[in-house]
Amino acid sequence: MDEALDVGAGAMEAEAMILVQTEADLTRFWRLVRAGLDVPSPQVSFVLIDAHGAPCPQVTTIDGLPSRPTTQVVEQLAEVVEESYRRLTPGGTAGLLWSRPGRGPIRAGESAWMRLVGDSLRRRRVVAWPAHVANDAYLRIVGADDLAA
């Protein structure tokens, strides 16, 4: 379920040059990651960012996720993020990207995923940026209106 994303040396060098200090910085980071990301099924990617805003050199992607979240899978995902966060970037932050193949607006299941994972991370005291969502047509921040859907 857990795999490291290998996007190639050139892309990782570009990503390493980005300091994530704003939501716009994180959006730029995810755009670079998306350029090398194969999305055959719904998946969540996460990156850990140190206290200075430097992204860790590894992006972790968990794929094959169901279109609708289940409590067990949400908690397992949040646990993976939390353990990595505590071990690798205490005092840092985490960024999440929900990706799927295809086009169209954000779906109810996608907003449910991001809402439930975000809630679980907050309960675990993991500091996370607003989640991003992407498909073949766009990449953007998941807004409050999306989470309420």
C-alpha cells in the first residue's frame, strides 16, 4: 500500500529548490510532482516539510484507494503520515495530494477523503497544509466549500 515515488533526478532537484512557506509554494511543488506521477487509480501522495520549509526528498504515494473512504483505511493512512511526521520532521508540516485519472470537478468521495484524513491528522496533532486535489484537467487546493460537500 505504501510506495515511494521516484520522479527522477531532474524533477527532484527542481522540487528540492522550492521552499514551502505558502499554499502557492505547495501548489508549485505538487505541479512538479504531478509531472512525473502515473495515476492509474485514486491515490494519495504526501510529502513532509521541515521547519524551514524544505520538502523531504521522498514523496510517498498510496494507491488503489476506494472512491469512498472507510474509517479503517482513513485511520491507517493517517497513522502512516503521523509516524513519518514524528520520525522525520518534528516541528515541520505535511502536505497531501489526492489524485485520480480522468477529468471533471471534485467528487463527493474525494472531498470526504480529504475531510476525514484532515480530521484524523488534526486529532493526531499533525500540522498539515490544506490538501490538494488533482486529475487530468487541474490541480488545486481543496477549499472549505469542497470539504463541506
